[in-house]
Amino acid sequence: MSVAFVFPGQGSQKVGMGKALTESFPEARAVFAEADDALGFSLSRLCFEGPEAELQLTANTQPAILVASVAALRVLEARGGRPDRVAGHSLGEYSALVAARALGLKDAVVAVRRRGQYMQEAVPAGEGAMAAIIGLELPAVEQACREAAHDQVVSPANINAPHQVVIAGHSGAVDRAVEACRAAGARKAVRLAVSAPFHCALMAPAQERLAADLGRVRFRDAEVPLVNNVDARIVRTAGECREGLVRQVSAPVRWQQAVELLVRDGTSTFVEVGPDTVLSGLVKRVAKGVRALHVEDPGSLEKALAALSPAARTT
């Protein structure tokens, strides 16, 4: 049984995330304490108590999800959980790199807070948008975006699963693309409530600023192979890990292709480590027959450990 740990990105945030683990396990408490120290404010209090409106700000959301994910990871590791491969969706790639020992927790927390700030500041409020397109093949979505652009930006941002693509760009162009996708037969095409148009060319200013920051961060070769977002390929070297984080800011997240690669590489069990189960659902849509587990609280941890035990591996 080959196991991949996968880590969620923005969209999985919720008040209370990580609280149950910190109340039960010292490993989780240590992660939140380290993050609070690195950031200079109580991210743990924001995660556990809110207010929700403040947690939803992307500069807070991104470190919050990362820290909740790494807290779950450390608890899982302390009880024998080990991956053969790792991957993360967008922001989740930072968590995956921490899991692979390619990036330190403090460096990751500071980097993703700045990443959130830069992404928010790249496009004035109201000028960008994202939309989910359900029930339409990727080539048809790409065609709709080309037809709707009209000298503006609109393109696939998250290629999540068959017939499930998120697009991003200028607000007007996204609205035109939504109508074009509906006309092409999409089952559902709706705007998303997001603060910025992530993973499109409008994020180029954020990418440039983040590249300068990441250039000063120490990366190490990954101890566990990572499937990155921007190319959906396995990377191991420190340079490849850093480059992938830079390029993914303005490039689409190729999640479907990443899961397909992991399955071809022998992965039969996926463990979503962090808040919510969004990736578990996507994995099942991409790869029929694989097992999808998750770890976000003591109950789900116990179930995952039972499923990953040596006895379970032989049944």
C-alpha cells in the first residue's frame, strides 16, 4: 500500500480548526506555539475563536490553514504515520514541503502570510473574480475563456477533477466566460466568493514580490518526493521546490493531473491532512477505487491510524 499525504489550500478555513487536536496532543500545541512566535501575534486564538471575518482575510487564512495542517501532520507522524509521496493544493504545497522536510515551519508560516498579502494587493478590490465551472471538459472551458477575454485576463485557475474547473481573471471577463460556459453546456457555472483572482496572470505582481522573499529562504532537498502544482510532476531538489512555489502564484493548479500521476506511481491510499475533506472528494472523482482518509481531529486521526496500521495494510 503506497500512501500519499495531501494538504488542503484556501477554502478549507473554519473557526475552531486545529482546536481539538491542540486540546488532546502536545505535538499540535507545539506547532501553534511556534507559529504564534514566528508571526508575532496569536494565530492560534484567531483559528480557535475567530472572529470569522478576520480569519477570512487571505493574509490570515493562508497561515491558519498551513498551521492547522502541520499540527495534524505532527500528531500523525508521532503515531507512526509516514507518507511515500506528498502533494498540496495551492497553498497546501507549502504544508507538503514542510512534511517533506524541504521547508521549515517558521519560514513557511511567514512566507504564506506574505503570499496572502501580496495576492490580495495585486488586484484592486472588485476588479478580479473567480468562478466554478461544473460539467464541462477542460478544452471547452479554455475555449470559452479565449472567446470571453476581449483583451482582458480570464483562464483556468484550478483544474480540480474531470468536469470541475475554476476560472479566474478580470471580473467582466469572468462573467462573460461564465455565460459562454453555460451556452457550451456546463451543468453549473457560478461566481465564487473570493477576495482575489488567484492563479492567473493578474497575480504576476504578487509572484514577483514573493520570488524575492523565497529567494532568501533556506530550502532543502525533499526527503519525500513531492508532486507539485505547476507542472504536476515529481520534484526532489531544493531549487525545484522553491521554483514551484514561485511559479504557482500565477499558474493554474493542476490537481487532477497530480492525482493521476500519484496513482500511476502506485499510490492507493490518500490521506488528507488538515481542515475539511475537500481534497478527499476530488481524489475520489479523479481516481476511482483508491482509498481516501483524512486527519483533522482526534476522531479522524484514530480512524486513519487504524486504516494505515501494518495489520490493515495486509488485509
